[in-house]
Amino acid sequence: MFERITVIGDGAMASVCALLLDAKGLGVTLWGPFPEHIEQMLQTRRNDRYLGGATMPESIRLTADDASACEGVELIVSAIPTQYIRRVWERVGPSVPAGVPVVSVAKGIENDTILRPTQIIADVLTQCAGSDDPDRAARSLGALSGPSVADELARHLPATVCAASDDTELANGVQETFTTDWFRVYTNDDLLGVELAGATKNVIALAAGILDGLQAGNNAKSALLSRGLAEITRLGVAMGARSETFFGLTGVGDLATTCFSPTGRNRTCGEMLGKGKKLEQCLEDIPGIVEGVPTTRSVVALADKYKVEMPITAAVNEVLFEELDPIEAIARLMTRAPKAERVG
């Protein structure tokens, strides 16, 4: 078990992780990129901006200081939205002790590079280390992922996730560190599949929300989940992930939660689009980051790179960025050439 942990980030999931670890009696530091937000949290001991109603105990150290955030730490939890991971880790990276493992809870794919969260972190730390000290960048990396809506976790409602890493020791350590009587953690050695499943399910959740906004019904939504799972599994297998990962907690489990949760940002954004709102207005009205929006661009790029057919993702991309009417998008999907069902 890791005894001293720093959480990088000050959003809802970052706060939930800090609260869970603190409740186990572990030493927890929560670092935020914005000093004014950390100062507000220090004064109120609440994260009203992202996780209203949850009290941050005095035992959780809150800081915006880059240099001291990771002093004496044994594990770093990266809870930064995917498109901001690079710039944040460029700030904190030089202060991260050599060899300290990092586990990410982000669910997305970086635009331009089409890298997963742990790949972004590894890339930045390699650059921070430079050619003079290559060993400084060497460390174990992992992901904690699964159906885990933050507001439910804040209320200690039962949840089950996976700790994924190529390093079995890290996966086991994260499992022991995070497991409680209401938060169960399995291990998984398919880091690629777990991170990819977490990212791509957000794209399908946008589509599910669009159906909700159009009041298309449960038949349509269930079909969307089934076919969405099929196409993200095809991409995963083409990239080298295991197909069974997409039929587990971090795949179909997380997909179902994200597509049905009334508080899920991706589903909510899709619902607004289905009701006729423009994307810019949706993003302005939703607190926090809607990871599925930028990730859609990245998944389209991955599908093109690996020559994988992903019609639902392509349709979502057109709705988001090419002003395709959501009703027309559904019509196109429904009138595709008939074929035999294939999963994965």
C-alpha cells in the first residue's frame, strides 16, 4: 500500500480520490493549477466549483505550489483532463521525484499526438529528464478506470473499477491503496485497452445523449450502446488491446454508466445537441470539461490510422464539428447497407 500520495488536479475526480485516500488514514496532498481556487478551498474546506456538498478535511494538504507538491511522495494520482495533461505536467514534472509511479484517472486521447494519458505523462517526463538523466523519467505508469461517476463516489455509493498497468506490482499496490468497503478495485494488465475503452466510451455517450435529446427511445439507445461497443472494440483490437477488456468493467461497464447517468457531462452535452443547442453553448453551460468532445477528433484520427470502420464515431464527429443535423446523422446510420451482426 502507498502511504503518501499526491493528487494532481482539483476537479471532481481529484477531490473524490483525495477524500477516499484520506478516509483510509493515508497522507494526501491535493495540488491545483490555479492558486485562487486552492485558496478558496483552504478558506471553505469545500470544492464547490466541481464537487458541491463535499467537505475537504483539514488532514488533506491543499497546495498550488509546484515545487513542494510531490515532496516525499510514494504515488502520484494524475486527475487532469486529457487535453491539459501535457501543460500541467510540464509545470510539475521537474519537481517529481525519480522513480515515483503515476496512476492516471483521465479518460481521453490527446489531440494532435493521439496519445493516451499515461503516454502523455511518459512523454513529458522524458523531456523533463533530458538526455543527461534518462533514468529520471523511468517509472511505472497505470490507470484507474471504470464506472465511477464522481458525485456518487462522493456519497460513498458502491462502485467497482480496475487498476491497470503493465507493472503487476503497481497494479496490486493501487488496488490495495484504493480499495474500501464501498470501492472495490480489480487489477488488469491491459493498460492500452483500459485507457482506450475509457476514452472512446465518452464519444458513444455523446451519441446516447443526442438520442435522449431527440427522444428517440430506449430501443434506439440500447442498439447504440451495442453497436458502439462493437466499434470501439474493433479499434482496440486493431491497436493491440484485448477484446475481453471492452466487455469488462472499463468497457461495457463504464459505457453503460456514462450513457445513462443523468449527471454525466458527455451524455448531457449530447442531449443538449439533440435539443438543438450549438456546441459552444453546450460547453459554456456545462461545468467542467466534456472530455468526449475533443476526444472524438482523436478517435476519428485513430480509426483512420488503423483502418477501422467506426460509423457512430464518424457521425458524432460530423455533428460536433461539421454542423450535421443530429436527425440526419441518425438517418444515415439507419440506412447503411444491411449486413450480418459482428461484435469486435
